[in-house]
Amino acid sequence: MSKHKAILALEDGTIFEGIGIGASGQTNGEVVFNTSMSGYQEILTDPSYAKQIVTLTYPHIGNTGINEEDNESENIWCSGLVIRSLSQVESNWRKEETLSAYLARKDILGISDIDTRKLTRIIRNTGAQSASIVSGKNIDKNKAISIAREFKGLGGLDLAKKVTTSTCYDWKKGTWRGLKKKSKFKVAVLDFGIKKNILRILVDQGYELKVFPAKTSSAEILEFSPDGVFLSNGPGDPEPCTYAIKTITNLCDLEMPLFGICLGHQLLALSMGGKTSKMKFGHHGANHPVQDLKTKKVAVSSQNHGFTVEEDSLSEEIEVTHKSLFDGTVQGIQHVSKPFFSFQGHPEASPGPHDLKYLFERFDENMSKNAKKKRH
């Protein structure tokens, strides 16, 4: 691996000097930190990281290499990668290429050999910042700071329309070890930045899936005659996604069973009159404790979001079902009498624990109840 110099510049003028990995050039975005100990490939290919520079707090990254089978989408969506130390050896029989080669092939900049603990403390203390990575020859630090400041933040950015599918498609592939259940339900998936493992788990439930672009109208979805609609994860600010909010509102009026994750959770809240706001530094990692307020059980969850639903904005018809034990923010909601619910984190994990996989069963129960109600 040929080494080249690189710097990470923050909008406040802080400079980190390190070694470039992947492509050379320049990039900018909002710098965030992720506390997962593994799953760097799934993180890189998660569309929810669009326009973000991801810092991995685990110090040693790259030891299992890269293989196409573990991708959560077809592209790397983050703007750049920041790590402490790049593994010089890969030990995995499934490895197809190195992390650095993968980044270079996808034209993504990375930087290693910087103090990621210091960077994480800065983000925690000051909040999310715009940042840039510049690598190659003759690096100008002042220019790197200027490039960082050119990115004005994720607030007001509709990124779902950037990462969504351009056409409808059917999905039939389940998880590698999943046992497909018998089901007659048809589920429409609104793609705001869907991860493949969500689709795999939905197939394991036995559903017939059709994935729709983010801007699909409720009328187009209803032509599929779905028994339920899944609202996917995705990047950016939920409030500018007015087209999605309109579609979801129409589906709510029809009392269609709905299940939202991540951005889908926020959009469901907005469609029912709630509000969202930007968090100081968000939740990114695979070790976040969340409490089910009904059972009082605590689950460890995978998280990736920079916006949150404001609890005080929710009407009496909306019940908060889960909360973060890190900061008390809303993690789950449901309508008190209609089949709509959502979760802020990622019950499909990938990477992360599967403690909250039971939420997929709840979606199934809601569709079953709704089908029975229709028959009567």
C-alpha cells in the first residue's frame, strides 16, 4: 500500500495530520463518531451516512478485509473515513480485497494514524461539526479548513431523494441462515436509503416485497394492494421530505399498518403532527441501551441518526414506547389505537445486536389484526 499524507480539518480550525488511505483529493461533510467494534463495511455502505465523515472509535480497523456479500448497499455513501490504525494484515477466508483498496476503487478518502479519542472528545463537547479530509501532495491547511466550512451541515438537507432507488423492484432474498416463515402478506417498502439486511429480515417473515422510490405517492403504493407499508432508514433532515410526509399521512388516513425505522420513524412522527430537531452529536454505534417503557426491559441496540423526535410535540394519540438510556431521547412511538409504530434505532442490526428483532413480529401482528378486521 502506497502511503500519502492527509489531514482532517474541522470548521473550528482544528487540524489532525495523518496518513491517507483510499483515494487522494478532497472531501467534506459532517464528522461523526461511531462506537461499533466491528462492521466497518456495513457502516460504509449504509446510505444513512450520506454526507457524513465517519470516525470509528475502535482503534484497529480493516483486519477482516472487504467482501461484496456484506455490503448494505451497492455504494459507499459516507463522505470519508477516519480511523486510528489500519490493519496491515487481513485474516478472513471471505476477504476479496483490502479496506484501503476498496476505498480507492470507490473513490472515497480516508485518513488513519490520528488521535481518534481526541477527535471524539471534541465532537462530544462542541457538537457536530463540518469537516474535510484532504490527501495527496502539497496540502494547504488553511484551504482544508475553508473546504470544511463550505459544508453547511445536515439541517435542511433532503438526502433521501439522493440515495433512494430510481425504479420499483421486487426483493426475494432472505438472511443467510434465516428460515423463511409462511405468510400471505404483501409489504410495500418505501426506500429512503434502505439497508439490505432489513429487506432480508422482511423476507424471512415470509412477505412478498416490492421496494418503491422515496417520492412514490400513496396511490401508486395502493396499486400494489399491500397489507402493510415499511418506512425505511435514510440520511439527512426529515422535515424537507414533504413528499414522503404527504404519502405517509395519506396512508395513516387509510389506517394502513405502518412500521418505520430511523428516518422512517421520524417521518411517521412528522406525518402525525410531531416535530424533529437536530441532536448535538447524534447516536452512532452498536452498543446503545434502549428501554421498552412497557416491559421495562433494556435492549442493546444499533443506532445511526443525527435527528430526534421531540417528545413534547407528540399528541395524546401517540404513545412513546422506547427511550434511550444515554440521553432520554425518544426511541419508539406507536399510535394508541391504529396500527402505526416506529423505532429510531436499527433492530435489523448489521452491525450490532439483535435484541430488538421482535419489532418485526409486532409489524406482523398488526397486519394480522388489520386483515382480520377487514374480513369482519
